[in-house]
Amino acid sequence: MTTTTLAVLVPLLPFLGGAAGLLLGRTASGFVRPLAVLPTLTSLVLAALVAVRQGGGQAIDSATELTPTGSVPIELALHIDGFAALVAVLVGLVASCVQIYSTGYLRDDPRYPSYAALVSLFTSAMFLVVYSGDLIVLLVGWEVMGICSYFLVGHYWETPEARAASLKAFLVTKLGDVPFLIGLFALATDAGSFRITKVLGTVASGGLDHPTLIALLLLAGVAGKSAQFPLHTWLPDAMAGPTPVSALIHAATMVAAGVYFIARLLPVFEASQAAMVLLAVMAAVTMVGSGLAALAQDDIKRVLAYSTIGQLGYMTGALAVGDRGAAVFHLLSHGAFKALLFLAAGVIIHAAGTNSLAAMSRMRNLRDRVPDAYWTMTVALLALAAIPPFSGFFSKEAVLGVAEHVVTGHTEHAPAASGWIVLVAGLVTAVLTAAYAMRLWLLAFRGRGAEAPDHGRQPLTMTVVLWVLAVPSLALGGFVFRLLPDWFDVRDLAPTLTTSVLGTGLALAGGIVTYGAWRHTTALAARVPLGAVAAHPEGDAAQVEAEAIATHEPAYGDIAYAPDPADPGRLLLGPLHRPAAAGFHLDAVYTVLFVRPVQAGASLVRFLDREVVETYVRGAGALPRWLGAAVRRAQTGNVQTYVSALLAGTVVLAVAAVLVATGA
Amino acid sequence: MSLAAATHGFLSPTGVEIAFLLVGLVTFGAAIVTVTTRQLVHAALWLVVTLGGLAVEYLLLTAEFIAWVQVLIYVGSVVVLLLFGLMLTRAPIGRSPDADSGNRWAALTVAVAAAAALVWVVVDAFRATWIDLDGPAAGSTEATGASLFQNWVLPFEALSVLLLAALVGAIVLSRKAKAEAATASGSTPSGSTPAGSTPVTRSEKEGTR
Amino acid sequence: MHLAYPAVLSALLFCTGLYGVLARRNAILVLMSVELMLNAVNLNLVAFDVWLSRTAEETLHSGQALTLFTIAIAAAEIGIGLAIVLAVHRNRGTADIDKLRDSAERHGPDGDHDGTDHDALTAEQSDEAEKAEATA
């Protein structure tokens, strides 16, 4: 088979698997698990094959036009370069792991068939985005991912949190997608084509008329999809979905789609200095803000969600300084270790029967209950904190190195201001990342208090994938940073000495400070009893998690916050702790800016409809009724009246006839 | 006969015309009283005057047979029938204040409008038309009889069937009323006998003619 | 004699009868007014017959024959009419035309709302029953 055929099969197989799963889910439940796992695994193999054949060489381009679509043609186009090939492998790897993990995680879930089918459909859409060489086809995958995300976040729709979160995720991403769509049209109008290669060719020859406008419009969609400030608010709430969904969609793939999109169209953004600076500011605010917020979260998954936002901030920061190699490098390594973090967190939630770090910090020996999760999560947290030699170190140093490179003025791609912004924010975030990673690890695994509950061994499907993902988290960076420049045809990604020492030192400092704070506060834990565990600890992991999410707010008073004095984050953040836990009250700002006006507009429309439009409708009904009543009044039943009217008419007619006949 | 119609002006009426006019005025006045009087029985009596006046007008138009039939049937039987009807419906003797319905003003309007239109059209059409009344009477019994039994035999016989149907119809209506009166345990027992007399009277009249 | 004299008299009598038909309340008076109208027509027929039999040498005497027929039909009509009036009077206790309003619209003048529809229906039904009783 040619590489093109293989590449076509990669998105097609999960799609067919998902469609078959939806069709057969109820009738043939025995086929559901194979239908979920096998197409995704095959896609992984095929994606790896495509990557090997492509080999970082010349990009594979192939296009076919299904039907004429007017002045700007839309084509089914493939564009596979090194980025696409490697990101597809990552997507396939994470999706396969998640599908295998889900068979254990949602073992007893009655809605597993539709869940697995939607995950397959999502995987297919992500492959489409990655491989697509046409912006409209890319948009199709982009929107399919959005709707799948909506369904999957709302998987536990019995809980109000999940319902609200799914709606919020959908609406906030749509808020970005509308400008994104307009931006795509503007781009295609300027370039005369939706083909990415042609667009890039137009940009290279300077044929873009409105680079800043287009870049800003596209940036809105990217900010929504990749959860960048100020459209990031949906991602922490989306943690109300099942953990594998968080791992797949909200850590490794969908949120990376925005970064990947900018990476593909980086020349378009580079054509506008304003967009690049804005991107840098956006990345910086996102990084630092999410780092602070992550330090204050009580829900283990929300910590990881804010961490995801921050790492995505690194990627957009790398793009803001014009280096897509570093961005995609970080995307790959982050995809691996963040998926691992989420999946391990799912195991921990199942074992502990709670998603609250405050409750976990009061459990002894939780790490002995879940040794696989303990070890793999430690690896992943070290990678997240960018401690050498874990993969996160290399990718993050690549980003910081590029920023430093820009600051020192060795490139013409990006303004130096972006470099400074990204470098400073990146270094601050390195401290914060290490701090919240340390806090998470300490609270989850070094708890003191009652013995952790024993729920037996975790399912094999759930623990094996942790080790599978631990391998790239551990080793990916160190082995591939020399290979990647061949694939990405960019400059060297090896860490530079200055940033490495600086970044690692800051990360160690953040970790040590957090450890100190924890030592200081942990004595308080015994004094304040806290915690609520799931009502059905013997149920499967999905049920335990759904109950944990549903009980968090009644038990602790807030979805994201716990009044725990033993939390080192509280000591470190000081007065910032409460606003950070609430995501710096950005939701309240949105409520004032969008929700209230929309509600006021809705009540205005309601008033107009009820009082104004309805009046006309009632009037339209009343007038004939009055006329009818008047006509009915004539029906007196008095025959003489009838005959009088009849004869009066006859006289009038006769006179008229006479007048006409005589010509008067 | 040789005089042209144009020579007969309205301002120089002949004797017949004066007589016709006077009798016509009486007739019209009696008709007006008939439809306006508040005493129901008086209305029937004024109707006699009107119908009699019309009989005189027929005579003046030399239609003597029609005139006698008019007197016999209308004055002799129809008015009697109407008087019977008035009595049977217990019409009040004397002035009844509600003889006219609330429709009278509309009726007056329609009637006056119709009269104005008709008079205008008729006068406009026939103001110069002259009837020559000299010579043999156009409506003598002989002429009428000859015409009737020469040219109008079939309609005449059909008319007898119509009268028979009317006879049967009147009987049926009366019998139904009687049966209902019997089932209603004699609520209006007096109504049956005079209602039965109606067709009898008319069949006599048919025999007369 | 001018033809206009009988023609105008006939028109006036006709309109007098018309007024009586429209304005009188008692059914028997209405029948009298109908007789007036018929007689007006008769006068017209006779006058035109006399005129035509002289000027147009018309010998059918159709006017007079028709007058005779009209008189006979009027007699039959008055017989049937009186029988009907008597039947109505016996059933309803009145011969006043404007009290016989079975064909009247029964609903209130402001239109029927959903709540009153049922009542109107039942009222109609009771009316129907009355009518059926009357015609039986």
C-alpha cells in the first residue's frame, strides 16, 4: 500500500469503528470492546508506518476534489510532513492507551458502548485534523472534536456539574470557533485556496492582505480550543468528565489541536508582529495564571487541568517566538506524560474513593495500594516539573532556549518583546510547575492519618497502559531531541546551558520550597479532619469518580476548593489562595460580560414576544371575531328584517340596472 | 281611434280618466289604511274597500268578467277567510298598540324607495301610451271565455290540479294539528273545527268559479 | 285612457303591500298585504291586456287569463297560508312574525369563549328539541 492509502486509513478506521460501535452497541455487546480497541490500535500501527515512511523527508501531498465548490475550491487533501506524522503517532498512542484503559475504567458502565464509539469518533476527527491538507476538512475534524468533547464531558450527565461543564465547554469553544471560521474564510479569500500548501505559498510571497486581522481571528479559535487565556475557563470544569476522556481530549490531543494548527500556519502568524506579541502575552498570562491556580486546587484532576493549560501556554509561547519545532516537541512529550498523569490520577481516585487532595493527604499508605500509579505518576510529575533527564526537561528547555535565542536577537522571525515575555513567564512558570507538582505528589502519596481503604487490585488494563506511557515520559526527550530537527527541519533543539541551569534550578527551588511548606503545614492535617469518600467503593472506577465529583461540592463547599489548613499551597499563595482556587474569578467576569447581557436580552425578547408580538396576534384574532359578532348580530331570526334587506338590495340593483340601461 | 296618443294630455282628462283617478285614490287610500291601521279587523274591512275599488277599476278598464270574479272571490271569500283567521288567532278587537313590528322604518324606506323607482320608471315609459276604450269590451265574459277555453285550456286544467293539491295540503296541515292537539290532552281543542272549515270554504269557491 | 294611470296605481298598491309585508307584525295582516301586492299585479295585467288587445290586435287575452289564474292561485295561497298560521298559532300561542325567531343566532353578542361554548351547545340542543316538538 502506498503511504497515501495508509494515511487515509488512519482516520477512517476509528471512524468506522465508532460508527459500528454506535450501531451494534446495544445488540452485540460482545463486539463493543474489540470495536473500540482494535481500530485505534491499527491506526496507531498505520500512523507509525506512515511516520517511518515519511521519515521527516519531503512532505507528502495528495488531494482529490470531490465536487466543485465555487470560487474557492475545497479538496480532500493530505499534507503529511514531519509534524503531522509524529503528532499522529502521539494521538494514536494516547488514544489506544485510553481505549484499553477505558475497558477497565468503565467496566460496568451501561453507557460504555456509546462512550467508546464517541472516543473512536473523536480519535478519527483528531487524525483528520492532523493529516488534513485543506483548511475546511481540518475545520470538520475540529468541530467533530468539539461535539465529541461535549458528549464525553457530559458522560456523567446525572450530576449537575457534568451537565453544566459540558455545556460550558461547548459554548466557550464555540465562542472562539466563530471568529475562527471567519478567519479561515478571510484567509482563504486572501490566498484563493483552502489548501494549506497554497496558503503558505501565498504567505511566503507576501500575498496576504490582512495578516493581523486573520491572525487575530484565528487566534480566537485557537484560544478556545487550546484553552488559552481568556477562553480557558472550560477546561478545569471539563474535569467533570471521566478520567480517560480528560486524558485523551483535555490533555493530549484536542487541546493540542490549537497549538498544532498554529504550528502548521505559523508563517501566517509571523506575518503579523502584533499577533505574535499578543500570542506571547496570551501565553504568558496563561502560564503564570494557571500555575497559580493549579497550586490552589483541591481536586486532583483540576490541578492537572490547570497544569495542562500552563503547558499549552509553553507551546503557544514557543510559537510566539516563532519556533514550531520546540512547540511540537513539547506537545509530544507533554501529550505522553500528561496522559499518564491523568490515567494515574484515575487509578488513584478509584483507590482512594475521592478526588480531593485534602482527603488523600489524610490517608496513609495510599501509594502502597496503587504502586503502579505511584511510580508512573512520580515519573510523570518529574517530567512535568522538567527535571532532567525526563522528557519534559528537554522539551521545556527547547522552548526556553528558543525564547532566549530570540531575546539575544539571533532570529528575525519574532520580535524580541515576545522573547522576553515568554522567557520570563516560562521561568516563573517553571517554579510554579515544580511547586504544584511537588504539592500534588506530597498530598497524594505522603498522607498521614487513617489507613487508605483497600479496594483490591486495580484492573490490569488500567495499570499496564501506565507503564506503556511511562516509557516515553521517561525517555522520549533524551533520545529524540537530536532526531527531531531532521523531522522538523528547524534548528537544533538541544538544551542550552544557560536556560537549563536556570530552569532546573528554579524548578528544584520551587519543589524544595513546597516541600518545606508541606513539612510546616502537614502537622495541622491531623487536627482538622476532612474528607468524604465515594458511597460505592466496590463499584468500577467510573462510578467511584462520578460519585466523588458529585460529592465534592456538598462536602467541601466548592467544586475546586477545600478549607484545608494543611495544604502547602495555602501557605505559599497566602492571600492569593482563594482567588486562585476560583480561577481568579474569571467566571464571574464572564457572567457579568456575557451571561447577564444574554439573559437580559432573552428577557427583553420574551417581553417583546409576550407583550408586543402577542398583542398583534391577539389583535389579528380579535378583529375577525368582532366582525363575526357584528355579522352575527344581523342574524336576528326576524324574517321581516331579512326580507327588508333583500328587497332593499333588489331596489338598488333595479335602479342601477335602469340607470345603466337608459344610459343615465 | 284616429286620434294620436300625443293629443291626449294629462291636463285634459277624459271622464273615464277622472273616474279612474277618483276610484284609484280611494283604493290607494284604503290600501294605506289597511297596512297602517292598528285595529286588525278594521284592516280586513279596509281591504274589502281596496279590493272593491280594484273591481271598479277593472270595470272602468272594460274587464267586466275579471271584475266580478274579483268581487266574488276576493271580497266574498278571501276576506271572509282572513276574518276567520283573525278570529281563530284570537286577534284583539280594538286598537292593538303593537300591530307594527320594529321593522317599520326600514320597511317604510324600502317601500318608498321602491315606489319612487317604480313610478319613475313606469311614468317615464308609459306617459304617452293611450288605451282606447271605445268599441267592444276587451274583457267581456264572452271574449274572456272564448280565449280561456280556446287557448288556455291546458293551464286551466293544471290549475285545477294545483287547487286540489292545495286542498289536500290544507287538510293535512289541519289533521296534523288535530292529532297533536289530541296528544297534548286538548290544550287548544277549539282550533280543530274552524281549521277544518278552511278547505271546505275554498272548495265551495272553486265550485263557484 | 292613459296607460300611466293604472300602471302608477298598480305600482303604488304594490309598494303599499310591500310596506305591509315588511312592517306588519300579525301574520294574517301580512297575508292581507300579500293580497294587495297580488292585486296590484292583477291590475297591471288587466290594463296591459286591454291596451295590447287594441293596439297590437292581440287576441289571446293572456293578461286576463293570467289574472284569473293569479286569483285562483292567490285563493289557494291564502288557504294554505292561513292553515300554516293557525298551526303556528296553535303550537306557539302567537301569530306574531317577529316572535318566530328560531333561525336567530343564539350566541352572545361578544362572541363565545371556550368556557361558554358548552352552554351555548346545550341551549342549542334544547332549542332543537323545542323545534322538533313544534313540528311533530
